[in-house]
Amino acid sequence: MNKSQQTLNRLFERIRERESCQPLTFQEFLEMAGRRPERIFRNVHQRFHDMVMTYVGEGVDEYPDDPESIHFVYYDCSRLFVEGTDHPFFADRLFANRFINQVAAFRRGAQQNRIYIFEGPHGCGKSTFLNNLLLKFELYTGTEEGACYEALWRIDKRELGAGADREAHYLLHQLKSLVEGPPGIRSGTADESPLPFTGKDVLEVPCPSHDNPLLLIPKAYRRDVLEELIEDGDFKKRLFGEKQYDWVFRDQPCTICQSLYQNLLEILGSPEKVFPMIFARRYRFNRRLGQGISVYNPGDEPTRDRVLTNPQIQQQLNALLRDSNRVRYLYSRYANTNNGVYALMDVKAHNRDRFADLHGIISEGVHKVEEIEENVHSLFLALMNPEDQVNIAEERSFADRITYIKIPYILDYNTEVKIYKNIFGEDIERYFLPRVLPSFAKVIISTRLKPQSEAMGEWISRPEKYHAYCDRNLHLLKMEIYTGQIPPWLDEADRKNFTAKRRHRIIGESETEGDRGITGRDSQNIFIDFFSAHARPDRLITMDMVYRFFRKIPNGSSGYISPDFLDSLVRLYDYTVLEEVKESLYDYNEERIAREIQNYLFAVNFEPGSTVRCIYTGEMVEVSEQFFEGVEKRLLGGRASPSDRRAFRRDVQHRYTSRTLAHEMRLEGKPIEETELYRDLHERYVHNLKENALDPFQGNDNFRGAVKDYETDAFRTYDARLRHDVTHLIGNLTKRYGYTVQGAKEVTLYVLDKNLAESFRS
């Protein structure tokens, strides 16, 4: 066997494994339902929910122990909307939570027909979102986990006493009567003798509504059958007790299947002969064929045939049942998406009429096909621009069956950055100093927010106290909240007042934002212009470049960029990089800090001039004003006055004797390092050391030169201590904050040259 034949054989085997799906007998299907009820007992809403959660998974809560949490969590939607798609859709945290909460409702209660309208402005990605969502649903139903089964009749003609010979005889007799005319005027008589067998003895009749075969169990007996069938006690409890499974006991099979069942039972006289004719086969979702998923664009012309049939099946049914009125194989186009998805891409033009036609179906769950009632239980989805609401104004009578889900422009700057990376590649950040690319995205996001926020104003009554970190409209703070973060520069009082009620109000405001400002398409074009102009392999893009670029952009129809916001954004960036440099410079011996605090705690109980041995460290301590001043400046900061230091010392001595020594150490048996007072002093000490870590180097030309010459031959000319400090600084910036060596050098020089330490201290 040659190589090409081997390759083809492997291909054929994989196709057989994936595509082969021989129908199951009803008994085999029941056995599967008993073994895996969680997969079989699902309508389209439940299957859609399971599909979304399979791709998205559980959300991540960055503050799991927060008592005021509103479960505004991070959902990774990349597998659902990005991976394996031609045009990725990036869902920000706000939309992801909105979408997942709506999908979760599919599993929480009984589902009635509704239409879910995803509403958003031009350029927000609505069409991309829906196309990717339906693509993943189609793929999911093709897997074992997402498998869906439909009823298939295999009617044994011999059981009906017909057989292929009698059927052929009947059909020929009918044809002959049409040609010769009615009895009495024909020139001859039909040959009534049996004709030879000419076809199969089994007639296959697929359910056009794709009903779950379980619905063919008469409603009166379903509960008893399922009670006996299902072994999983937990699932059985949910099946019989939860509203989401009401459909199992409430729904009826389609009119065609119901008529077939009743007529066959009447003719054969025994369910033992009818149920072997019922089979279950995989329901293959195929958007291109309109099977399981039907998507209509506004320009798609309406179909002429509102009633569909299959003449061959109808003729054979008439022959078998001896009556053309017993089973009428009629259905509508809505049957193709029963237990599937019916979607409208924008409610305008022809889709406006399609939307109007859904009125009765959504309200009653029933569609009339001539005199036959057809059950329709589908997931109805639509896209809409805000200005197109007028197109459904006449359908307000079923407004309570419409659920609107907003898709605004991106309001999460992290997601905006993902869009830029999608344009130029994941490694785009190597062209930027850290924090600069997100800052670019924040400028874009600022144009999409409302200028004033009642919820933010009610929470932060004095925005000016955050002048160093935030704009006066609190947009920068709101952006952090929209990404799920609580910024570290918030004071304790405001953090404490960030209650669940306030969080709900602030997140709720996102429903009315994102429909103005710079659009998604314009944002990409602006970024392309910026990046093309500033990206260079030999230099990094800085915050100054971003600032100058946006100051030059004219504020036109694309969105208003506030100069005040740009200034505040630069201040926040300056504060952030200053803290990073100070944190990276911090290099102090923890053991020495511990000894100094313990010596101080012991010494405050003695008058200056004493020399004592500390019972905690064993060191001799000369108690003096100089000793107290040295420690207290590190605890309170260099600007603390003598009176402030003395007051602080008295407070420490009082807490030490009344609480630390008397209660925590003697009664509770805690060592000094585990007491509340020690931990407070340690936190103060470390904070002030970090806060002033840059002071010895500000204005120091040797330090600046050593930073600039790092990783060059000239760096070896500096003294060992200075080389150690610079190496420690650069190493921490690269390891902790993601800087390259070049970026670490540039940001340090930026902090030094702008004298940021003094600016923020004042």
C-alpha cells in the first residue's frame, strides 16, 4: 500500500469516527438517557448554556474574601469569541458579565419563548459577536458533549399488512384513476392483483421539527418512566424539582409525530409494535443549510413557500394509512430551527417583516401551518442599532418577551489593548515602556464615558483629594473599577465606603455608556497612525509621545479628548512609575529592621540617659534623644516635628504597657513579633523606607551616570556600592514590573529628570 493510500485510509477512519451516526433504537436511546441524563435532557436554552460555559469556564474573582463583592468577575472569553475564528470578537469585562449572567438564566428556571436583542452602535462588533457565537454553537453540537438527538420514524410496511408490493399497487391504481377519470367513465377497470415488490419495506419519516425522541412518550406516563429509568439520584431530584426541566413533562411532540403515533397505535393495536419504529438520530446543526441555525440578513428575500412538505413521503404515508388526511406531512421554515437558533442580523428591511412574523410564535410558542398547529421552541436572537428601535415600535404588544443586551464600544482598557495586539501581534508591547500602551487605550475609553457620574460623585464627594492620581471627573478611577480592580491609591475611608450597593450603581452606569465617543473602527485607525509614526526598533514609545499625539488630534465627531484628562493620565503614570522605582530601590536588611523596632519598644519605657539591655534582642541600648530621633524619623518621616515625635513616643509607650505587654504577651503568650503594635511599627518603618528610598540618589550625578552606563564598559568605573544599588534597581524593575533593561534605564532617568519624588511629596 503506497503512502497516499495510507493517508486516505487514515482520513476515512477519522471521518467514520466523527461523522458516522447510525440511528439508535428507542430502547438504546432510553438506555443512553439513563446513563447520561445531563446530556439528553436538554432543550436549546440548556444546551446553549452548556456550550458557553464549556468554552468560557468559571470566572476569576480577584477579591474572593471581599464581603462587599457583587461577583463582577473576569471571564476568559477567548475560546468562545477569538480562537478558531476568522474575525475575533473581544468581549470586555462588562459585556462578558452581562452576557454570562443572561446565559446563566437559561439554567435557572422554566424557559418561555423570548427574543434576545443585542443592541449597540455602529462599529461595536455586533455581527462579529453573533457570527462567532453561532460558529461555536454549531461546532459544539458536533461533539459528543454537545450532541443533540431528534426523532426518526422507520415504519415497517409489512407490520401494516402492506409491504412494498401493495404500496406500489396502490400508487399505480391512484395514478391510473387520475389518467382514466372517475369510475363510470373509464374505458376499463384497474388490475386489482398484487404487483411485484419494487422497493424497500421500511419508510423513513424524519421529524421536521427535530423533536427530542423522549417527547414521544405520552405525557401521562413520562414521570413514571423517567422515575424508573434514571439511576442518578441527584439528577433525578433536579429533573423532578427544578423549573428548568418543566419542558420534559409539559411539551408535546410535533403534530406530525403525534399523528403518526396515534394512527399507528390505532392500526397496529399495540405500543409494542409502534415504539420499535421510533429511532433517535444525531441532529446535525448546519448554518449554511439552515438546519438548527438559520440566520437572516436584512437584504435576504423572503421565501415564497410558507408551507413546506415532502411529496414522496406524503404519498407513501397516504398509501400505508389508506387515507390522505390521517397524517399531513406539512411544516414551516420555523421547524428547521425548532430546538435550534433563529437569528436576525439587524432589524431593518426584510428583517423587519420577519421580526413582526415572530409575534405569535414568541407569545404563544405556536405557528399555524394551514390548519395544523406547529410547536416552535427556539432560541431567537437579533442584532439592532439604537436608531432602529423605531422599526419595532409597532410590536410593543409583546415587549415583555423582548430582552435587550447592550453591546457598547469597549469600556475596559485591557480589552482595548487586546484589539491593538490583534492588529500588530502579541509582541507589540516590546515597542512600549510598561504602562504606556494601556495609557493609550485609556485615552480612547475616556471619550466613551459620560462626563459626569452620579454614582461616582455620591461615593467620592471630594475628587480633588486624588488630584495626584485621578482626573476631576473620576474617569481614571471608574476605568479601574470597570476592569475589576480597586486602585491602591484609594484612602481607607473610601475603600470602606465602596459598598456592594455603590458597586452595583457604578457598574450599572455602563448600560448607558459606550454608545458615544471614538468608535471601535476609528480607534483602530488612530492606533495604526500612532504606532506607524512612533514604533522604532532602537527606542521605546514613551508616555510623552502618547501625550503629544493626543494633544494634536482635533476633537471632532470622533470623540472629545479632554486636556484635563490627559494631564491627569500623565500624573497617574508618573505616580505609578515613581512607586515602581522606589519599590525596586528598596534594599534593607529585614533582620536589622526587626532589631531596631524591638530595641525601640523596650527603650520607650526608660528615660534618656539610661543604658539598658533589651530583653528581646540582647543588645545594649543607649537611651537618648538621638536614638529616639533616628528611629522615629524612619517611622514618621523626615518632616516630623520634635513635638510630633514626642507625642508618638508617648502613645507607643502607652500601647506597649497597657495592651502589648499586659494582654497579648502575658495573657495570650504571643512573642513580640506577633503583637499588633509591633506589626504597626514594622509596616510604618518599611513604608517610609520605601517612600524615601530615592532621596539619597535624587540630584546625584554619579547615580544618574551609573544608570545610563549600566551594561557598558564605563559601568565598571563606579564604586562597588553604587554598582550594587543600580544593579539591584534594574534587576527588580525587570523581574517585578516587566521592563526590559533598556526600559528600566529609561524609566529611572525619567523619574530622576522630572524630580517626581519631590513633586509627589509636595
